[in-house]
Amino acid sequence: MMRASIGTLAVLGLRNIHMSAVPTTAYLMTGDRCTGDCAYCGQGRSVAGDHNYLSRVTWPEVREEQLIAALTAHPGAFRRICFQTTASRGVLRQLLLLVPRVRQASGLPVSVSYRVTRDDEADQLFAAGVERIGIAIDCCSESLYSSVRGGRLAESKALVTHLAARYPGRITTHLIIGLGETEREAAELILELRRCGVLVSLFAFTPVARTRMEHRSPPALISYRKLQFLVGVLDAGGGEVLDITYGDGGRIRSFGLSEARMRSMVQEQFMFVTHGCAGCNRPFYTEAPGGIMFNFPSVPGDTAAREINEFIDGLKQDGFVFQDSGDASAAAGNTRVFR
Ligand code: SF4
């Protein structure tokens, strides 16, 4: 028995639910009760009761044979397969058996979100047909890392950057924004990881019932948007020069770009859609339908212009400095240039 996200099962005709947006990746989950105890995760060992949730999504059980048959019967339903895993015994062995079967049934690229601890584990996964491995760093703050996730940020970073050097273009990481980090901590980590060739995928913290962080709030939307903009610019690879300055409380105060330039960049490439492995859109993973849309599953044709206006207005209200406002050098000494 394994699990699949409820949206994945609906696309495969194994559940009948209404969906406001359809997943373009089949999200599967394998592994038993997690031995980890992240303060924000509904799969953690100290979370009592229902373990059917990861973020806001329910993951019903499904028989492996049923899943393989459904994938075979629905060619073209997805663009990618993604395995989420819990930290539990036997997960690697399970993945090594499942990945070839799922690949054969679907013909799709496979991502695996799995905490590789040795190079030979990654070797085995790639040999089994995995295209990309995701190793979640999650928390962007060294000072918070041990309390919210356990371990040290430096160690997670070293693991991810080592693997990115060994397997260029095949390593993804997830960062959760809103765990208490500053924008500066998140931005600096994103810059460092991108320089090492790691694909960064952002999640907005979402409070999950019965976790230690169930009463915390999601991040401020403008903070999240600034970081999405940063990731979008870096991944677009257009040679844009960013001159990032930080203000009080580690807030991103400027990207060294004019208002017109920032506006046109978001118009050219709407950076507020889910960003990750190609084909991954994670609909409503961290959003309630009708609530704040941190990650759009696709470009919202009817509201994109409004979102862009709200982004620019939100920056102004946040004290953000555009290059053409004559105050861009105010935070000199905090500057980082990235091309
Ligand atoms: S970015 Fe999407 S497809 Fe890639 S590992 Fe993360 S959830 Fe899976």
C-alpha cells in the first residue's frame, strides 16, 4: 500500500472530487510513520492521530497495482511523477522497486523527494530511473533550524550543494517561507544555492492541525512575493544584474531595479506560479481555495494584471526602494550583486 494526493487520484479516476485546478504532476507518497519531528509537518512522529495530511493535501492510501494500472490507462494525464517520502525504514528499497514500474507505466520523468545520506543512495536512485532528487532544506535560518527541523542548516546545505556538484542539474531543494526566518536569510540562502546549481522550490508555511506550529500564521504575502521574484529572476538566467539591499529586520529593501523594470519582468514571466521541477504545479498545496494564492498552479489569465499591481503596491507600502526613486543607495554596505 502507498499513498497518492487526492488530486492525483481524481485525475486517475480513482476518486471523484471537484478540483479548481488539476495537478500536472502525479504526487505519490511512500514510507511509514515518519521518524522525523519537524515542528510544522503533519507527518511528524509527535503528531497524534490522522497522518493523512502533508501541508493542506490529503493522501489516501492506494494499492500499488491499482495505481500502476491507472497510470497506464491515463497516458498524457501528467507531465511528471513525484514521490514524497517519510523518514522511515525501507524507503530507499521501496523507491528502487517502485520508480522503474511507475516510469514504465507512465513514460514520465520522475522526481523523488528523499533525504539522501550517502552518494551511493543517489547513484542507486538515478540508476533506477529517477531524473531529479529533491532534498528538503525547509528552514532558511540557522538559529531556528534545530528547534523547527532538527539538525543544522549548515549540514543540510553542505549535503545539498555536495550532491549538486556531483549530479549537476539534477538536484532540487524545498524552502518553506514563514518559519520565522528573515527575508535576508531566505534571500541569501537562495542566492547561495542557485550559485551551486540547485533548483529552489518555495513553499509558504501553512499551519497544520496538531503540529507544534499549528497556531502560527503563514508568511506576509509581500515577503513571499519578493522571494518568488528573486527565484524567478535567477532561474530566468537572462543576465539581469540584481543589487540587493536589506533594511530593518532583514527585509529586502531593493533589488536595484526600477519600478518599470520590475513590472515588465513580472509581466514577461509571471513569477508567482508554483516553481520547481518542470511540470510541477502542486495545486492548493499551501493555499485554501479562495484564500491567499502564494503559488498559482498556472498563470491566472483573468487576474494576473491585478496580482502584478498588488505586488508593486505592496512593495511601496513595505518601504521598498526602486532604483529610480533616488534612494537606492540608502542601505549601502548591505549590497550583494548577482548576475
Ligand atoms: S518541485 Fe515538485 S516535482 Fe520537484 S521534488 Fe518538489 S514537489 Fe516534487
